[in-house]
Amino acid sequence: MILKTTLAVSAVLAMTACASSMGAKPMGMYSQASLPDAVKVPAGHRVALETVGAGDITYECRARQGMAGQFEWVFAGPDARLMDRGGKQVGKYYGPPATWEAMDGSKITGTQLAVAPGGSGNIPLQLVKANPAMGMGAMQGVTYIQRVATVGGVAPATACGAGNVGAKQIVQYRADYIFYKAG
């Protein structure tokens, strides 16, 4: 009996540790309380779906606009799986244009309204105003998307110059995408 209890407690602790290391959060209403005001969703909207996006961001080495002889890594697009809090894939995120697509085929694009620092080495937090959904399904009626809890995804530290214009680099990232609907 003691051995079974010890094994059960060990299993629970191991699962909790795995969930913590993956950024899993307990289910329930997402709280915006700790977010910068710039990326908070306006009052009158409720959480419709919480997802964890994990995948890649592609950057391309390009000449800086209006700055002759200067170059920079430019965001070229994401490619990520969207999973529910239990780890089941519920959609994907890709672009350009930035598109969030549910497994049922419904999808949305949007317009970035604001960003806020996501911490050193992390892409910024983001607030997006959703365009009307294409197709019937989970994305229908979504009004806003928040990108929060970002990990990684910043432009590469490798050199970008005249010798490698057009080169692409892929970096991994993870972020929570919270979808809101009016109501």
C-alpha cells in the first residue's frame, strides 16, 4: 500500500513537473491582470479559446528600407501548431498573412493593434484585431487575439549583410494565443 501511494505521488509530481516545464496552466478563465495595458483586450469580450502555439518563425536577410548599405533580419512568417491546454492540436498558425486556422477549417487573419516587451530573447506580446472569419467553425465570431507568455522567436544573432541577402533562418518559439469573442 505504501509503495503504491509512493508511486502514485511520484507520478503526479512528475506530471506536474512536465506540465510546468511546458508552460501549461490550469484551465479556467484567462486573466489579463498582469499584462501591459497596450495588449489588454477591451472590456465586453470573453475568452473563447486558449491555445499554446509551438513552432518556427522564419526570418529573411534583407536590405533596410531607406538605409543604403544596411541590412537586417526581417520577419518572413510563422509556422506553428496550436494546441489546447491538454496538448491536443486544435489548429495551426501560419503566414503571411498571419492566419490562425482551426482544425475545422475556419480561419482568421487580423491587424496588429499593439505590442509590448515579452522579455529578453522573446518575441513581443501582441494584441490583434481579428478580421471576419472565413468558413464556419471555431474561429467564427473571434474579435481579438492576444499573444502572451512568449518564449524565443527573436531574429537570429548571425550576421545579415550584402553577402547573404535573401538567406533565411528559422528560429523556434512558443506563445499562448488567447482568442476572444464579443459578449
